[in-house]
Amino acid sequence: MRYATLPAVFMLLLTGLTACTAVSERAPSERALSACSPALLRSTLSKDWYNTLVPKDADGFETYKLQGTFQMGMTTGFQLTPDSTYIIHSFGPADEPLTIRGSWHTVAGCPPIVLTTTTELGTQQLRLEVVDASTLKVRFEDQQ
């Protein structure tokens, strides 16, 4: 009887192992997002992130960098502050700078960094991927 349950236990173990995907086998953005920590989120706060205008990657992420770390043209950006203020840097009439304020909060904590932002323009979800100290990948998803 003891040996009869051994194949069943082995099959359960094998099923569990094959269902897991190693971190190294995941897509690059998924690997970076799975490394999220509250300290990682804090590293993005109180900084002005600007769109580099590089085309979106295959996962739909746009590249944002800090001012002075890339050649900026007319671009938009955002800032997240520790007091949950969300600031959009955009352009208004006659291409004058326009600041739109709103708020943000984490959706399910970390990982991954997923935020819900609310402004007069509506509600969006942001997925943040910290590449390095001056580069952020962002995917914007409209909320229904």
C-alpha cells in the first residue's frame, strides 16, 4: 500500500514543477517586474520622467527617462510624489507647458508595480518597470 501512493505523489510533484516557469525563461519585462520591491517604487518617486519617443516595445511599454539623460525634444512626462500626487507634464494651447494634477495608489502592492492614476482626463492603470536609475518602462492602460 505504501508503494502504491508513490507514483501518485511523483505525478503531483511533476505537475507542480512543470506548471512553474523559471524567472530566466520569462520575457524581459516580466523578469524586471517580478523583481519589484517597495524600495524600487520609492526610487521612482519625486522625479520628472519624460517620454523618449522611442517606439513602444513588443509588450506595449514606452521608455521614459530623467531630464538631462537623453536628448529631449517636445515631449510629455509625469511625476509621482510620495503624498500620492500624480502630475502629468503636457502641452496646452500654443504648445505652452501644461500641468495636470491627479492622484495615484498601488493596485496590489509590489510586485509588479501597478498604479491606478486619476486626473480630470480619467483613470488609467500604469505598469512600471524600472530599468535603471534613469530609465523607466511604462505601459498605460485605460480603465473602463
